Amino acid sequence: MNTVILKKNIIKIPKNISVFFCENNILVIKGFLFTKSIKLKTQIKIFNKTNIILITPFLLNNYKNKKLKFLSHTYLTNIKQIIKETTKKTKKKLNLVGVGYKVIILTNLYFTILQLKLGYSHFIYIRIPKNLIVISPKPNKIFFYGYFQQSVNLLAFLIKSYKMPEPYKAKGIFYFNEQIKLKKGKKL
């Protein structure tokens, strides 16, 4: 089986990360924050001297040969994300833009709750998972920190979904550097 080596199928391993490949087709990535593993269905080659992982578009023998290219790219992005997660924390910043929009962090020994006031007649309460850290330096700013990128992004999108940005008044919940193009209103 001759494989075509493409530059996009190569992952460079940073110096502070260790990569192990087990017999059960499990790739273990150990960083200084924690260790994470992923079960692979594609063939993989690890070159220790050059610190490179090569993912081939060929599946292992016991799996069907459908969607080879898509599956290899999926594993490529998953491995890159795991390497990123094991080296540094993921963070998201949200801005609440609007009159009276506020966030209050309520902490207890057992859990943390965000209390949001977004212009509705009621407050919105969101329970924060234990693996995330939430900071609110101002009443209209929220910062999330965590090791898992998916949980940080999911929580940020959940909060943003309660008040999506309006294209007419530029009010709502925005990511830190997000800009929307304003629309013109009706002319009288």
C-alpha cells in the first residue's frame, strides 16, 4: 500500500507532550495538564526522532472502507484538539450589551450559578459545571476558563442563545471581538 504523504496529514508534536500508541489502536497523549486518549480506526505512524504523527487515509482491516478521506481528517482535527487541550486552558469572553443587562455569580460549597438579567421579566439561572471557572470582573462581562474546549464553547453558546445579537440595535450577548453588521431600519 503506497501512501501519499500530504502536509495536511502531518501533526507536529510539541516538546512538552508525550505520545504513546497502544496495541488496541488507542493513541494516548500526555501533556503537563492531564492525559487523554482516543481510539483510532485509521492507520497512524509516529516518528519519535522528528516528533511527527502521520495519519494515513487507509482504515484498519476490521473496519469498512467507506469515507476514508473524511474519517482521516476527523481524526486529524481531534488529535490536534487533544494536543491543544493538554497544553493550555481554553477561554471564552462574553460581553453583555444592552440597558440593564447584568450577570451575577452565585457560589455555594457544592455548585456555582450564573444569574443573568437580560431585559426579560424574570432572571435566567445557569448552573456551571465543576470543571469550568467563571469570572465576572464587571457586571456586563463574563470570562470562562476550562481544560475541555467543547464544554467551554457549549456553555458560552448556551449563554449567548438567551439573547442573540440584534442586527438593528446592536444589543445582545457578544463574544469578545465579535462585530456584527448593522442593518438600516425602516424609513418614514
